[in-house]
Amino acid sequence: MRILVFGIFFLSSLLFLISCSTDNDNLEDIQEEEEEEQPVDPGDEEEDEVDNWAEVAENLQEETYSVYLASNGTFRQDNEGNENFNYWWNAHMLDVLIDGYQRTGDESYLPKMKSLLEGIKIKNGNKYENVFIDDMEWLGIACLRAYKLTNDEQYKEVADLLWEEVKKGWSDVHGGGIAWKTDTPNSKNACSNGPAAIFALYLYEIDQDQEDLEWAKKIYQWLNDTLVDPESGLVWDNIDYQDGEAVINRDWIFTYNVGTYIGAANLLHQATGEEMYLEDAIKSASSVVGPGQITTGGVLKNEGQGDGGLFKGILVRYFTQLTLNPNTPDDKQEEFKEFIQFNAETLYHNGLTTAGLAGPNWNDEPSGRVDLSTQLSGVMLMEAKALLDRQ
């Protein structure tokens, strides 16, 4: 496999201060050296062409389940036996299992999903509530997806419980917004507001309760007005008080925050028919595919292992939903499809181990430890490519 090194170095402490995480205390952040961006070669030999992306996605699903399954149906932190439980990683593991079930209709996914849902509660002190509000949002979103596919009321009951907890995070501090944590009401983060809007819109799709739609609009408007760069549509990380003054952190732009903003805007367009939301989503997605802070050589940037390892996969999920929106202009649909294909081909040819493990750099095969978070991003990418091929 080809290997391209991009002069990226990992620091263990910085992301700990800012990441929207739960239980992972060994977080990594990245400091990128300023270099001239070089295009990535994803591999173009005929014998390397992928004929069946669904098969690739299924292989990664099977490897993930085999390597990372821990006790109570939950999934461990890494492939080296670290049994640390990460609530929000496991919420995204549920999302990924749902992807597999949606793609295949294979009912063997169903007990895996249910065991994971119940195991999260056991590992979380026999409750679903969490001090990290964004973590509850991720699980709620996954539960609503599962409910729509299975009609299993247990998923809906968990989602309804979590939604009531999430709404408690809204306050007038900084003009509105959902707090990052229940015990830090002054810290309003993109990672707790983009997913909250998506959560509300999934509920609205199921229940047709106008109050949920109004919540989504309110949350989105605050996010758009407060933490979104109006020129690029990229998303700043948070607003908090520093020395008594409200300060927006414009230096930290993470892929997942951009992804959930795109997802919320796209879903609001679908729910309301209002063009401004689709325009917001397309502006942001166009900044993703162009040169800048999100990609290196056309490939989504390396954001490390730990919590950062999940960020790219979340962006891919909601970017793909926008690509599939029939109201997205044809030229943009093609541009976005090509972007996903390029990233999928790059990971497939350059960034996977022979066993099917994906590290944080999609252009570099990992060696040693591979966190569940980075593995999930790889699975999400392959599921996204398989989904686009089905349409």
C-alpha cells in the first residue's frame, strides 16, 4: 500500500481541554506543520479497482465486531485489549450497526444492536443520562434511526428520555444554545448544538410534533448566528467566558462540527422546504471539498485517535445525506460524490491493514494501536460509499 506522510504530529493534552467526550482521558490532538498541500494518489491500477463497496463495508463491519466486542454487548476502546468504556463511541457503534442492517436487511444485526443499547445502560451505571449532553444526543439519534427501521419501542423510549435531558441544557447564556455539559452551563459548543438540532428533527419526522421542529429551528438559528463563519460555512468550536468576557474559539474547526451543521441544515430544508437551509448546507459542504482547513490533498484531515478519530466519520455521514438530497443541484451532487469516492479509494488502497483496520490518517496504514473511534470513521466512510452506489 502507498504511504504518504504529511508532517502531522500528535499532542496528548490539547484536545482533552476541548473535545466533546465522555470517558476517554487519553485524548490526542494534532498540530499540523504549514506545508504546501500535495494531491493524494488513491491508487488507480485496474487490478485495484473496487467492484463492490457493499462487500468492503461488510468486511469492515465484521472486523470491527470481531476485534472490539467487549462485555455486555458494548465495544472496547482499542484493538489491544483496553476495556475502557466510551459512551459516545458506543453510541456511534450503534449507528454503524444500523448502517449494516439498513444495507443488508440481515437480521443478525438486530440482537447486536439491542445488546449494545442495553449494555450502554449497564456500563453507564444502570442509566442512560450522562453529564455530557452531546453524548446523550448521539445515543438519542442512533435510537431514533433504530426505531424507524425496527419499530421497537425500547429505542423510542430511550430517545424520548434523553431528549428531555437534552432540552434542560438550553439557557439564555450567550443568547441561547445547548450547553456542552450539565455542570458547565457557560460553555456552549457546536458539538452539543448541531446534534441537538438533528435529534429534534428526527423526532419531528416520527411524531410530527411542531414543538420539536421549533426546537430544531431555535437551536440551529443560535448555532448559525454564533458559531458559524458566514463566509465559509465552517464551524467554530465553542463560546465560553474568559476573564468575565464571552469569547468564541475560532481557532478550532473540527470536521464533525461541520458535519452536524450540514446535517441539521439539510434536515431543516427537508422538513420546511425553505431554501435558505439548503443553501447553508451546500456552502458548508463546498468548503469541505475545497482546499482549506478540512482536507489535505483532497482527503479529510487526520484528527488523531481518541475522540478525534470519530470526527471524520460523522462528517461523512451527514455530508452523504446532503449529497442524496434530490434538491441538491446536480453539479454539487456529482462533486460531493466524487469527494466521497476519492476518500474511500484512498482509505481502501492506502489506509487499511490487511485485516481491515483503519487508522486516523486515511492515507497511511496504521500500525499498533487502533482506537474504536478511528475504526468507526473508516466503517462510516465505506458504508457511505456503498449507500451512494445503491442510489
